[in-house]
Amino acid sequence: MNRNETSAFSPELETYLQEAEPSQLKELSEWLRIPSVSTLPEHKEDVERAAAWLAQKMTSIGLDNVQIIPTGGHPIVYADWLHAGTGAPTVLVYGHYDVQPVDPLEMWTSPPFEPAVRGDDLFARGASDDKGQLLAHVAAVEALLATSGNLPVNVKFLVEGEEEVGSGALTAFVPAETGKLAADVCVISDTHILSPEQPLIIYGLRGVWAGEVTVRGPSQDLHSGMFGGAVHNPNQAMCALLARLHDDAGRVAVPGFYDDVQSLSSQEREALAQVPYGDEQLLRESGAPAVWGEQGYTVTERIGARPTLEINGMWGGFVGEGFKTVIPAEAHAKVSCRLVPEQPSSAIGPMIERYLQQIAPDTVEVEVRTLQHAPATVVPLDVPEMQAGARAYARIFGVNPVFSREGGSIPIATIVQESLNVPILFMGFGLPDDNLHAPNEKLHLPNFYRGIRVGIALMEELVSS
Amino acid sequence: MNRNETSAFSPELETYLQEAEPSQLKELSEWLRIPSVSTLPEHKEDVERAAAWLAQKMTSIGLDNVQIIPTGGHPIVYADWLHAGTGAPTVLVYGHYDVQPVDPLEMWTSPPFEPAVRGDDLFARGASDDKGQLLAHVAAVEALLATSGNLPVNVKFLVEGEEEVGSGALTAFVPAETGKLAADVCVISDTHILSPEQPLIIYGLRGVWAGEVTVRGPSQDLHSGMFGGAVHNPNQAMCALLARLHDDAGRVAVPGFYDDVQSLSSQEREALAQVPYGDEQLLRESGAPAVWGEQGYTVTERIGARPTLEINGMWGGFVGEGFKTVIPAEAHAKVSCRLVPEQPSSAIGPMIERYLQQIAPDTVEVEVRTLQHAPATVVPLDVPEMQAGARAYARIFGVNPVFSREGGSIPIATIVQESLNVPILFMGFGLPDDNLHAPNEKLHLPNFYRGIRVGIALMEELVSS
């Protein structure tokens, strides 16, 4: 394969990188076979095995101080290489080795934990989010140490096993270990670029609030033939309540939700209009019948720069084959919000609960429980590390990256940014259609190999920044 | 125990009945231990075991022509005793040996298939619906045959294993076997009375329509951070659609739904007002925070005489522990309607689909699939068999039964009534708080024993009617 149009590196390193691809793929596949689903208690040992696999890999390539740090939840993996000398910057690489659940399993073309290459893509849960993207950085360090015995920068790896469940342990660890983690910049490759040929640096990620709504009616499940029509069905009440979380214009209808949201400046709207993404690509990637959303905004603005509210899950009553004429005692929903800067993430849960309780009839009771919340992250565009990142992308892809605010959330990024006082470089190698959190998650392999090269180029560019 | 205030039977029969109670309870418990859940394929063999148990019991007490009749689904059990002589009426006793699923299992105080007596109640899935109520009739026949070797009437038992899944096999069997099943009256004990001391004859049952609503959006599950706010979430669309199935006055909002519904006559409203049931009892039995329903009607009218629509189940997206920021490809709901006479049950599914498709935005697709439908049943109050039933209740309970229309549906009743041209006697022994289709289903044991006596009294009264 010859995907590096520009010869970015020394002939020796180039040769190494081309020859290493099969073993890089083999190792990633090996790691992906470990079903490290952090949300499911039955996978606890698998999560630990995935941590151990990574620690073993880090040790084998010559990293120092490799540690599997136990926590109340899943372990944190730490490793460093600090021999670049005084004056050389220190890069903190963050990633996560846990993965999302796989349901609905029947929609996977190949089993989620049996990595399968089809065309240029590697299909497996965690291929893109985030094992593949993290391993690219490990492989970048490996390549330099193997060919030169040296790195141009000091490197620290901080890898958690709880990203998909709220980063509980790391949220406490980072502020408590600011000495150990001290760095000049933090690199996070847990995002996507625009297309296989067009890199993207994300300078803003939305915050998140996630919680669970419970509607309670009768004290136990009832026979709908004997009580239907005279008792308010919690499923029905839940639908009526959730239907009122948005208005007809696609706006979130919770009072106060937009109070702290700043209007988009015309400058920012112009910048976002430059992002080569629109209705057509959205429809192609999602397979949705039509575009939807808050009136008065483009899809790029809706996804990247406006707050949203989603019903990620709901359930109540009988959900098996056939039917059961029941009125359930309770109905449930998982709701999450994506938040823009200035929105206080801690206020969202109480705000939603207040609203739902206010509009709920006295025939049911409503409760909202917060599962996680974190504010949005924004990185200034003019810091030198950001420019170094842009040059690294340009060297490998042959085109300059575009800059964008994105819809996703990486709550731990805000904590790292604030605790360690470092800029965050969100430099991903994933693609928008990688099916994160969905069946048939994949990693585009040419971008995996490019990601390794970008990792190397970034270390070099940070020295000259 | 001495629950029969009036001595209804000969001293010999009285003695037999009092002595037989422990073995009657033991046998019912034995039958209840077989988890004959007809909706779940993994219980197919249990359903067959429950049929075999009943057939064995019928043979042992001296019934003739005991047959386990295979069907495309679960078997039908038939038995008869036809030696009462010409001129004696023939009674067809209908019942079912299949039971509802048990979820949510964790809400059961004792395991659903380990019958447990607490106080005067026997707790087990199927205790009231319908094994206990059916076995009362078998025990009634057993008592007469054991003490006198004779019955005053001819008896046929017709027992199915698919009542909880739509009576598919029996729906075809009854019209095809009108000779075999020919009778003068059909008795169904699959209903409840008002209280342990107040019998009730139901002269009308509502019809039913049950179906599944599917809302489809994107072609697969999406990451809500990457697509949220720009793609219509099928969960959200489902809630908005289901919320519009009722209006603010608690009426079903589907156009045409009430077109064939007759107004309640003042005479009927007066009769229903006599039923000693109201808001207070409804709240006590259901544990609901408040009464709900169609404005302008009492709870007795809402449950018994008005059509209703219920969301029996709904599900979509992630429903596990923690959270997953997903936009699901599909959302689902189980919906059912209770129908009053004159409402054409076959029209309901298309009517709901038409309405939902009309109000659905073009951002999603909606489909409604019918699972089952059957019209309502009404029995004239003035037929002699109805009066015989009333006398039988009065002899055993010491008070006259009240007559009521009820909310539930027994679709096969309509088919029996029409195919065999017989009146249906809905004479139950269950109670409104028996937790049918819910955790902690129970049978009030004094009523089980009274039910056996009512079964005997009914055979005697039918001769003199």
C-alpha cells in the first residue's frame, strides 16, 4: 500500500512503517477480541483483560512506569517515556480501552468481537471508538523507539476503562494527580475526521447531561381489561411527557434550557458554513428519510453548536412476542442532552425534572435521576500546539485540516483541560460513518495507518512549535 | 371451614366436599407448578405437560372421550360425560390451561410456579386465570360422580392452551366441530366477582384489538452526539405519535374510533350505577395515585361500557444499566383496544395506522401490524340459563348476583356463542384484586371451594330451568 503521497519521514522509518502494517493490524485485532464492555457487570473481567493487554503492549515497546491502577470501577492504565530532555515538551495522550455494548446483536454482519476485514475496513466493536485510535499513538511511539531509540518529546499515556460509563474514576484521578500528569498539551484521538482524505481538528465539543426518567402510576402491573380507561397508563403518560420535551419547531421545550446559550456570531456561522458537510451527507450516513431539527439552523450548526435533547431509550410494560394486555406500574426513559459552552451541566437534571413534574397530571408521579453531566469544552484556535497539530495532519494527508465544533462530548476533556491547564488537541482518525455505539462499528484501515504517521509527525511538530 | 352458610346439598355431598378441600388444593397446586406460559416458545413442553395433567385428571374422575387434540399451536383438551339422558340439557364448560408470562419476576413475593398459601389466598401464576377457576368445574363433576355416580346434566369440557396468545387453534376448531361441541349453554369461569361475598354475572364483555406500532427513522442506530438534533429520533417521534392517540379529555383521538359506538341508554347507566364499585375501590385495588379516564363517565362505565385504547408496552434504544448515547433506528409499541358491541374489530388496525401515518412527519415511517382482534360479546339477560346461573350463585353465596358488563375480553366467547348458537354464562370466582397478568397472581381459596359448589348447584339448577 502506498497511501502516504508525501514522503514524510526518513527512508528507514518509511520502510519500518510499511513493513509494520500487518503486525499493527494483527495486534489491534487481538485487542479487539477482548469484549471490554464497561457498562455490563458480566464483562468486568474482560475489561480487566483489555487493560492488561494494553499494559503488556506498552511494556514491550519500551515505555516506562507502566501501571494498571485499580479504582473503584475499572482500572486506569498509565505509562510514560520522559527521556526527551529538559526543554522538550511533554505530550499527554488520552484514550479509553472500554467499548460500548453491542445490542442489537442481530444487526451485526459479523460478530462484534471477531474482527473482520471487509474491503479497506476493519469491523469490530471498539475498532474506531477507541481502541484503534488509541493504538495508533502507541504504534507511533513504538515506531520511533524501534527505529531510533528515541522520541522528540516526553510522552505520558493516560488510558481509562470507563469512558462509556461516565469516566467516574478518572474524574477523581486527574485532579488528584496533577504532578504525575503534568504536560504541555493533551492529545485525544477519540473523534472523527470529515472523510478519508480530509482531516479535521475539533476545537469544541459539547457538554453532556444524561439521566433517567421514571413515571409511576399504579402500585403494580394491572390487567388492562379490568382497569384500562380508568387508570392512567404510565406508558401513555410517559409519551405525553416526552412529547412535550420539544416544541413543534424542534426546539427543546424545557423552560430555562436556552437561558445561558449564546447566539452564534455571524463569524462563527460563516466558519461553520465552510465545513463541507450538509443535508445530503447527513442523509447518506444516517439513512434517515429526511433531515430534522431546530428551525433556523443548518445541520452543522444543529450538531456542533446548538444544544440538543435526545430520548436514547425507553421501555415500559410488555415487550415480548405476541401481546399482553397489561397496564404497567412504571415506564422508563433514558434521556440525554448535548450542551454548548456556558450551559451549566449540573442544572439540566433539576430543570428537566421541574418541568416534567409541572406538566405531569396528578394521575402519575415523575422522577428524573441524573446519571452523568459535564460541561462543554472549547480550545482556543491560536495556541501553538493547535498549529503544530494542523501541520502534522497536513504533512501526512497532503491537505490542511478544517476546524470545527462537534456534537459529541468527551467529559473528561474538560477536566483534563482545567486540572492540568493544558490545551486539548482533538485529532481523530475515525470517520463519520464508523457506526460508533451502533452495530457494525468499523475502522477505515488506511486511516489507522495514517493515524500512526500523524502521531509521529505530531511529536516532531510539537518540538518546533 | 364452614363457608356455606346455607346447607345447599345432601349431607353425604356436604361431607364429601368438606373432606375433599385439602386434596383439591393439593391438585390445583400440582397443576400450577407446571409453567404453561403459552407466549414463550421455551415453555412449549410445559404447556403440553399442563394439557396432559388435565387430561389425566379428567380420565381419573370418570369423564369419557378424553382427548388431547394437537393443533398448529398448543393442544386442545376435550372430555365429556353424556349419560344424563335425553331431555337433560348439555353444558359446555370452557376454560384455558395456559398462563401469562411472569415478568417482572423480581416483583413476585414468592416464585410464580411454586404455589404458596398466605392467609386465605393461594399465590401462583394461573391460580385465578384460569387453572383455579376451571378446576373448580372439574372438581364439581368429580364430587357428583364420586358421591352419586351421576350428573344431572350432560357435560362437555373444552379447554385450550392458547387463550393468552389469541385462541388461534380454537378459533378454527369451534366452527369446524359444531356437532361434537353442540350444547344448550356454555359456562365460562374466567372472570371475577365483585368481592368474596358478592357474586357477579357478566352479561357483556368488550371486544379487543391488539397490534404493534413500529416507527422507523435512520437505517441503523446512530451516535446521538454525531447525529442528534439533525435526525428525528424514532423514540421521540413515537412518543409524539402515541401521545396523540388520546385527547386531553381522555377520549381516543383516532378518527372514526367512536363512529359505531352507541350512547349508553339512561336505563343502562342506571343499571351500571347499581354496581357497588367506584373510584375508591378502583384506587385501592390499583394503587394508582388518582382516577383517570374519559370525561363524563363513571369508572364502571369507562371499564365496562366504553371502548379504550392502551399502550401495553413500548421500547426503543438503549434500556440497560447506565446510558448509551444512541439514536435508535426503530421504536416499538404494543397497543390494544377494548371494544364495545357494534365496533367492528377488524377496522381498528387500519384506522389507527391511517391516523398515525397521517399525523406522522416525513422524518419517520410508521407501520401498524394487527396481532389479534375479536368483537365484543353480549348475552341477553332474560334467557332461562342466565336465571339458573343466578339461582346457583344465590344458593351458595346467600345473596343474589349483580349483573354487569365488564372491561375484559374473551374473544373465543363470541365465536362459541355464534358458532354453537348458545348463551354464554360468565360465572367467575376470581376477585378484582387477583393480579391477573401481573406479579403475585392469587386465588382466594374460600372462593375456589365456593366455586366448586356453584358448579354443582348450576348443574342442578339448569335441569329445572
